[in-house]
Amino acid sequence: MKKRVLFLIGLLSVSLSAVFAQGNQGSVSGCAPMKNGKVCYQDEVQVKELDKSRIFDILANWARENYGKDVFNSNVTSNKTNGTIAISSKIEILLNDTEKTLVKYRLNMHCTNSGYTAEVTNISYQYDPKNEKKYKTYTAESVIANDGASNTIPIIKDPKLFCNATFFFAEGLFADIMKAINEAD
């Protein structure tokens, strides 16, 4: 019964992540959590039915399936002994109905006997608001720190758009990871 409830919660989360992945889905408070001076989204999940090795296998397979096929956009490294998986990737997200940005990020996963931790960090934006193919790269810390209030990039007029889009992207990513765990077995 507990597995069914977790599965249903995971399924609902994944359904919602598809809606939120585009980023222009509203506003949240606390959309740029910080860790050691860096923007860092973190999800810690308890998984009592699976051991570290099985959790690692599920997440490593999920990483290969979702990120391992396009070496130009993503890089996946893993260490089963340490229970770690690291992904470097990029994705284009919509900020609103007309603006978009390319987001580069690192997803770190650490597996334990009681669950896993996933972190999205090392975030940067490639942004060209005039579509002149002159993308410039800006760190998340210079754009969305303090929920966008500390924006230091003059060309970015509404940092809250970046903040919300990044938050919803990370939440969708965490929901996809949880779905992989819930669908295992």
C-alpha cells in the first residue's frame, strides 16, 4: 500500500513537472536557495525498500537514458563504490511567452542505504534577449541570488523570470528522478 501511495505521489509530481518545466508558470518565494555561496536546489529522498546498490543502479540507468545519448549536450559520470552520479548538461527553458534562455547546470546525485540526495548547482544562463545570436553567459548567482533582488546584469530586466523558471525546472527534474525510483521493481 505504501508503495502505491508513493507511486501515485510520484506520478502526480511527474505530471506537474511537465507543466512547470517551461518555467513561465508563475511565481514562488524562495526560488533561489543558496549553499556555500552558490545557487543550489536540493532534494533529499528516503527510500526504505531499496539498498544503496539498487538505488544507484536505478539512478545510473535513468541518467544514461536521459542524458547519456547526446554527448554534445550532456556528460554523465558515475562511481558505484561511492554511490555518486554527476551529470553536466544544458537545456533551453522559456522565461515567458516570448523569451527563453539556455541553462547549463550540474546534477549531482549521492545514493545511500536509506535513499538519495540530488542537487542542481553550477547553474549559468546563456541569454540573448534580442535574438542576435550573441549569447552571453551569466552565473545564477549574478542573476537570481536573493530571489533576483541581487541581479547584477543590466541586460536582464526581470531576474524573477529566471528565478522562477529555474526553480520549476529543478522541481521537475527532481520529480523525474523520483518517478524512476517509484517505477523500479
